Amino acid sequence: MGVTSFTGVKVFSTTLARDRENMGENITKWLKENLVNIEVVDKVVTQSSDKEFHCLTITIFYRAKTA
């Protein structure tokens, strides 16, 4: 099993319910704007919470495309 190399990371994170509802649209917009120059190599979804807040984080690992 090899190690996937990457040259950048984009993190989307929120604790607000209304922002969580829009997170998918925000990620899709970012991908559409950047997929010409990058290749997504991995992603990680993390959820954490305490008594009051629920945090959702989506981390995208990418590699810059070479010409």
C-alpha cells in the first residue's frame, strides 16, 4: 500500500446548522472553480461535538496538475 502524495489541502468546516446545510454547495462551487488546476487525491470527513456545538469538517487533499 503506497502513500498518496498531495501538494495542497482545502478545509471546509462549520458549527452552524445553516452553514452545514450549504456546505455541499460551497464545496461543489470550489471544486468547479479549481478542478482545471488540481486533482483530488483524498478526502476526510470529521464530525465532533460537545454539549452545545456540532462541528462538521470536510478536508480535501489535492495535487496540482502539471502542464
